[in-house]
Amino acid sequence: MPTTNDSKPTLAPTRRAIPPVPILSLASFSRGTAAPRLPSLLDVGAARMVTSGRIAIGLALREMGVGAGDTVLVPAYHSPSMIPPVLWLGAQVVFYRINPDTTANLNDIAAKLGPSVKAVMVTHFFGIPQDLRSLRALCDGHGLALLEDCAHCFFGRFGETPVGSSGDYAIGSSMKFFPIYEGGCLVSARHAFKTVSLRPAGAGFEAKAALAALEASFAYGRLPALRALLSLPLRLKSALWGALKARRAGSAGGAAGETSSALAPDSSDSSFNFDLHWIDKRSSLFSQLTLRAVSHARIVSLRRHHYLALQAAFGKLPGCRPLFAELPDGACPWVFPLLIDQPEAVFARLHAAGVPMVRFGAALWPGVDASVCANSVALGRQLIAFPCHQELRAAESRWMIAAVRDALDACAKAAA
């Protein structure tokens, strides 16, 4: 059975491929939408642009003074990439329960408090902002730091409270929302940064970040004129890169202890690894410029539009139900999460058809089972999420909706 990473959708080779993540197009820079603007993490306060959300987690915990002997409370429903940054600092992880709607179980958090607990991590899952007032008060009452995980929630607010502003620090994953190859951020509305000092990662990384973003766009039929213009340089780049990799492979048996670092973090390629090489590197100039240049209002407007279209299409189908009954006004969704009665059979059909999907929480940290949190295990098993990003074309969305309907119908008939 094929499996997925929880940070990037899978896409099987197919006759009809659609982009699983945002990709660059001319429309990316359109300012034509009149939709209300939601605050972004970059509006919260001081920001540091890094290469991934997991790097931002490590830096945030270090800013909080987390170290050996400390405990960090983490939701039992999580990405495995969230755990290594805690372990890097010598701290231990204790998992707390979530409710069926993914909100934090405050009673379980309170039950797990003890003298070693230094910080609590809370996640706005799938781009739906949570009400963190009670958790903030709990942390304040016990002298705990609160890390607001906004990897799924770059834009949004709960009531009048912008996402990212409730935590002592907040982290984001900009590459989930913008047409870039790498990128994350660490922000704080409450504290100045004491230990974060970032430096460029080098010309190779800068070139890789820009070219990878462009090549992803070209692969899905966007920016055809630019693709034609860059055709020869890209072929030369591929040849040179192949020669460089061969040279590196040939020198792998060189001096003892000699290592070479990849040009870009493998967090950009669906890995759970926490590579310390990137802990002090800033995001590429290409990614930072793209964040400023593209229309934020368009991102919010189209993601909401696509999410609501999927909700209308799947909301009353047998064999499935949306995780959230409605899309709050203050939400900018990452993906559309759907609970499916026959998840493995449906996933197999959709994977074969080439539909991009995310199965967040399908792989939990070792030891996290139903005895730790039954809701987390159930969500990891049943939930399949589909792209609703701003760069989907109408025909691509229609094809995806039809493919999901066909898979649900075929699996229902097979089970009858």
C-alpha cells in the first residue's frame, strides 16, 4: 500500500497531473481580488525567515531556554518532523490528547503538568485557527512558554486574535502557502530574539531554491514563455548537476570524516529529517522576494473558494464527511481534510489515478497509539486531505472532484 508524507501531497505519475502544492504562475502576482484581508504571521511582530517550519521549532524552543531535563508537551496528533527539534535540545516529549475536532484537550494538558514541563506546543491543524485563550491562561498560571505551531495556518484569526500572536513564539511553513521550494518563519509578538543569528546558505542554495520553484511551475504547464526562454540554460544546469553528483559520489571515500551538505534542505522533499546544517541558515532571497511579491489577498480568497467548492462536492456523499462542518470566516485553509469510511481502498484508487493527497498523522512518533490518544490514531487512519491551494485551475479542481467521487462510489460498490 502506498504511503504519504504529512507535509507534501503525493502524486503518482498519470496522464492527468495537477499541482499538489502552490506553483508560480503569472496569476500569482495578480492584485485583482477585493476579498477581505486576513492577517499573516508576518504581521504578528519580529520575524526570522528560515528554511522550514521544523527549523523554526528548534530555534523557538532554544529561545525559550528549553534544554536537558526539560519536558515539552506536544499534541499526540502531529507530524514526526515536530519531535526531533525537541530532542536536539536534550529535552523529552510528552504527548497530550486532542479532541475529535483537533483542538487541544486542556484537561489532559493540565493532568500532564509537572516540575520538568517547560513549554507547550499547540497546532492550528489544517489552517483552522483555534481559540487559545484558555491554554494561554493555563501556561501563564504555571509559568510555561507557549509555542504556537502555525505550519498549517500562515494566515488567519480567531475572533479578533491573529494567529501567531497568542504564543510566546510562533512558527510557520511558508512553502505550504506560497509558490516556493523552501521556507519557514519564526515570529514573536512578545519577545525579542536572543539566540537567533542567521546567515546565507551560499550561492548553490540560492540557485537551487529559485530553479526548483521555476521547474515545478514548468512541470505543470505554467509560465510557458519563460520555460522556452530558459530551456537551454536548464538543460545545461541538469548536465552540470549530474556531473557534480557523480564527482561527489566518487569522492565519498575520501578523507575520514569528510562530508558534503546538500544544496537544499530535504524538508523540501517530503522528509521528516532535522538537519542541523540548516539551523542557522536563512531562507533564500528568491523565497523571501516571492513572499512579498505575490498577492496575499488572492491566496486567502482562492484557498477559501476552493475549500468551499470541495465541501459542497463532498459534504453529502456517502462514505465520507468533512472533518470540519464549516469554514470559519477567519480561516485560510492549508488543505481540505475529509474523513473516509474506507480510507485504504479509496486512497489506493486515488493514488493510482494520480490525485495528490495528504495523510497527516498517518505516521505518528513511535509509541503513540490509541492508549495515548484514540482520536489521534483515528484521524491518522481515516483522514485524507486534498489540495485547495490558490494555483489550482478550474478544470483541475473539477477533475479531482470527479476522481474522488468515482473512487468513493467504486469502493462502496465493492464493499456491498
